[in-house]
Amino acid sequence: MLKPLIKIVVIQPMEDNNNNNNASKGGGCTSCRVIGGLGLSGAGGYVVYYGSKSPHQVARIISYSFAGVLFGLGIGRVFNVTPFSFKDPTTEPN
């Protein structure tokens, strides 16, 4: 019988019993925000790396612009700012 080459482990965030965490407000747990932010920033780095190898200037400009958006979304995800912040539409603003 063949042994598997890769073992896949699913990691789930720990549940917090108090209601003061960001997950209950729709922002996600801290580890989820950090992993998501690093993933988006890593994707931005990947786009910059391969976009810089393009011989066409227009392609480089487009890839750098797209990478900037990915970096911005990554930072926004880590700090839980718009468009990732959750606002309950049923409550009225103060």
C-alpha cells in the first residue's frame, strides 16, 4: 500500500466564549485576519515579481497597479478596515 506524500491538516480557529471578540461582530478572528492579509500581500509580491520581468512597459504598469491593490487589501484585512469591516444594516447610525 502506498503512503501519502502530503498530509493535509485543517486548522480551525478556537472559539471564544465571550462576546467581545471581533469574530462575533463579523470581522473574523485575529489569526484569520493575519493569514488573509499575508495571503493578499503575498499575492501582491508575486504579481510584482513576475510583472517586473515583462518586457512591455504597459504590462509592468498594470501589474504594479494590481499589486498595489492587493497590498492595500492585505493591509485592510489585517487591520479590519473597509471593505472588510462589518456594519450591521439593521442598526441606525448615531
